[in-house]
Amino acid sequence: MKLLFLNGPNMNMLGVREPDIYGRQTYADLENYIRDFCRELGIECELYQSNHEGDLVDAIQRAYGAVDGIVINPAAYTHTSVAILDALKAVGLPAVEVHISAVSERESFRQVSYAGMACCRTFAGHGFAGYRMAAEHLLALQRGVIAGASSRVEITVE
Ligand code: DQA
């Protein structure tokens, strides 16, 4: 199984940005953490981070036919980007949303997730562990242990 791990804007500033919320570990630490658990779980992984919405859309489009699933932390674009939502819907790959922080306990403007509407699951507030939980969820889906890869894809926004 091959997964794409996508991270959005300012995730490259982990370790520096708001450490009380995001912790002291860096993006390089996150990459090492993901590569380590993927090796352990027998998952082939591709990692990509960008501060640019269009780059993230391009990465999702490139994933079509190339990977079996996407783990995405769209960061601030979570709350604004219809383009990322549409890209996820366009490729139709099983996708899981991750947030390091517990977004549901934060500001009101963080309470909408566009990307999440194209994801079958969200893990928020688990720190780096959320990425592993997301990968394990996609692994279980692929193995048929659990059903419902597209259960939330049909949600629409008025
Ligand atoms: C985040 C939460 C977002 O609201 C925020 O804009 C981020 C990071 C998280 O991982 O907790 O940049 O996605």
C-alpha cells in the first residue's frame, strides 16, 4: 500500500510556531516519525508540504493512479479551500484528515473543514500520532477490516 502524506501552510514551521499548541517537534521530526511508522506498517509513503493552495491541488491530482490513499493536514486551508475539497473529490481516493491540535476546541473560524467533507475520517488533537492513526485507518480500509471509505464524500455544503 502506498500513501501520500500532505501537509499545508506553516506546517514547515512546526517547532517554532505556537509551540504551546503544536509542540516543539519540527517538520523534519514529523517526516521521520511518518517514515518510521510506515516502515513498521509496511506502507510505502510519499511526503509533501506546501504553503501554496495550488501546489496542494497539484499534489492531490498527481496522486490519482499513483497512490492508494491520502493523509492530509491542509492546515489553514482546511477552513477555506473549496479547491482542495474539489481536488480530493476529483481523484476519489480514500482520504483521512489530520490535525495536530484539537480544532473543535479552538476558534469558531476553525469549525468548518472543507477538506474534511471529502475524507472518511478525521483525527484531531492527537499530535503526530494522528498521522499514524490515519494511516492505520486507511490500511484497515484497504484490508477490508472496516467499511466505508467514502461515507462522508457525499456531504454537500449549501
Ligand atoms: C492545524 C489546525 C489549523 O486550524 C491550523 O490553521 C493549522 C494546523 C493542526 O494541525 O492542528 O495550521 O491543521
